[in-house]
Amino acid sequence: MVYIYIHGIDDNVQQTDIVAAIKRGREVLLQAFNWESHKFDWWRNLEKKMPDIAKSGFTSVWLPPASQSLSPEGYLPQNLYSLNSAYGSEHLLKALLHKMKQHKVRPMADIVINHRVGTTKGHGGMYNRYDGMSLSWDEHAVTSCTGGLGNRSTGDNFNGVPNIDHTQSFVRKDISEWLRWLLNKIGFQDFRFDFARGYAANYVKEYIEDAKPVFCVGEYWDSCNYHTGRLAYNQDSHRQRIINWIDATGQLATAFDFTTKGILQEAVKGEYWRLRDSQGKPPGVMGWWPSRAVTFLDNHDTGSTQAHWPFPANHIMEGYAYILTHPGIPTVFYDHFYDWGTSIHDKIVNLINIRKQNDIHSRSSIRILEAQPNLYSAIIGEKLSMKIGDGSWCPAGREWKLATCGHRFAVWHKEN
């Protein structure tokens, strides 16, 4: 099967408020929670940290799901309009959002609309009705694949709970109204779409167009390509699927670059040759469509106490040296930033500062110079050069000055 990289040209996307942040390309995101955060008075905790978060250079902070949920982590939502959750009360949430506004950091809402836990037994004796609260729906709001009277799912099933049927016009109308409420009444500005494989991307496009958030990112996570238990070198089909999803949102959303994560966490184990594809480009979504590639090392699923697919702990700073100097839209994980010690916190802040001072952005040019088993090096934006791995390397020319370094990584910049 031949996969063809197809997407619209960025410059042809109409300049609107919805795509303005993507156009600028200067976003640096923080995922501000992990799988255990609901246990720790979270809204208050983040409010106290907001001065440091703003000072560190983050433009948008991804918050955990704020709606009432059957599970404390927030990913089994029930009453979407109730913002009293295990993370704290609606009052504390609004206080946090107010503090974020004061510090000019955008709050990102975690939008969980693939599935919703019912309140009442309906068709087939299943909890597939939503009675006695806002967004009261009957069984027609639930896909037939998951026990409802709606149509078949337009994506993959999230098993165990009712999946929302987005083909229903009344469902889409209600979801759009809720999203506008989150933005216009509560104070969120950005969206992260959970389990984006579960429903067709054209509905994400509709929701973005209706609600008009500043910035959006989708979680389109499926498995990388493996051969006999080892990660394949060529991940073109994997990144193509993510790109197809972005394109189907009308190019209004970005997507987490799971391809880059999968490749990078194998590369740092002594296979840095993986970091250059057959065309000489970065091998993830970043290499094909960097303005829509949200790069990251770990999140609440892959890392934290779930640890479904964790980045190697002893190579974390190599990972950040890569994503914070490269094109794409980098994301820092709360655990690494606040729980792994002051030294790592400060090194990440230093890398963010270097990125901003040298105007590295999502579309910055990149020339990969070395991709050997023990060494990767590149020049980004013609202003920065960097290396990771234990191989010896430094850029040629007296104009290059060391900006920062650490175990198995170094970054240089050109002096003006």
C-alpha cells in the first residue's frame, strides 16, 4: 500500500481568529496534571503555581476534564454542565481561570465528547439515557454499537460506556452550546479533544467553527508500526493517519505527534539514526506538517502512574532538548516539570527561553546533520544547533556559542 502525504497549504488557510495561534507558531504548552492529580486539591495547587508557569514561558495550559464524572480523573463524564469535580469546585476553577487570565496564559479545556455515562436505564436495560440534568438525551444519542438507538459509530468504539452519536443534529447542537458556554461564560480559551479516533473529524471541524476557540489539539492515538516486536524504521503510514485526521478538521486543529514520541523514545536508547527519515526530514508528523504537530514526551496515559508507554526516565532531558529546539509545538508534562526536581525544571525553562530568544517556531527550518547510532545533530532556523547522544559533536564556526548543555545534550546559538 502506498501512502501519500496530502494536506492543504498553510498559506491558503483563511486567516481567522481560530487559526491565528497556529499561524503564529509560537505556542509552548504545559499539560498541568497527571493521573493522580484529583487527589490533591488541584485547582488550588495550580493557582499557586500560575506565576511560575507564566514566567516559564508557557502560552497555554491543558487542564484535566472539569465536568462531573463517574471516575475521579474526569474521563467518564456525566453531567457536563456541572463543574464540581474531584479536582475542586466550580468556584475554585473560576478562581484559577481568573488567575490565568491575569498572567496571560490560556486555559485549555479537556473535551471528552466521545462517550458519556448514562444516568438511567433505557433500551436493553443499559444506562443509555441522560435524565434529570442539563443535556437530557434519550437512547438515540448513543451509538447502536454501544447499546443505544442511534446510528453506527463514525469512528472506533470506546468500550464499556455509551458512545455519543455525533450524527444526530440535536446532539451536535447541544455539544456546540456547551462548548460555547465553556469559552464565553466559564473562561476557557483552548480545547483538547479526547479520544479523537472515536468519531469523525468533520464533527470536530463543526464544533471548532461553532465555538471558535483560540487553539485546538486532538488526541489521535493509534499504534505505531512494529516488526517482530521492534519499532519499524518507516512510520509513514502512522503519521499519515494523524495528518488525515488534521486535514479532515479543516486544518483547524493540531494533533499530538504520537509518531515522534514513539520514534524518539526508541532513538535515545542508542538508535539515533531513527531521527532522520528516508527524505532527510524528522520522521514524525513534525517532518511533514510541523505547524500542526504538537510534540510531547509523556502524558497522563503514557506516563504518570498508568505508564502505558513511558519515555525512558534517564533520557528525559535529551527528549526535551529535541522537542524544545525543533519545529512543531512542544508540550511539557507536569510530572517532569514539577515532580522530578528543581534541576530538571530549570533546564526545561532554560530551553524554553532559548527557543523564544532565537525565535524558533513551529515552521522553523531544520537541517539534520548527523543521525548515527550514538549521535543526532541538527541546525534549526539557522540560529540554533543542537546534539543529543553520547557521540562527540559541535557546530563548525566561531559564531556558535554554547547556550546550554547537560547529560547527553547540548545546544548552541549564533551570537548577533
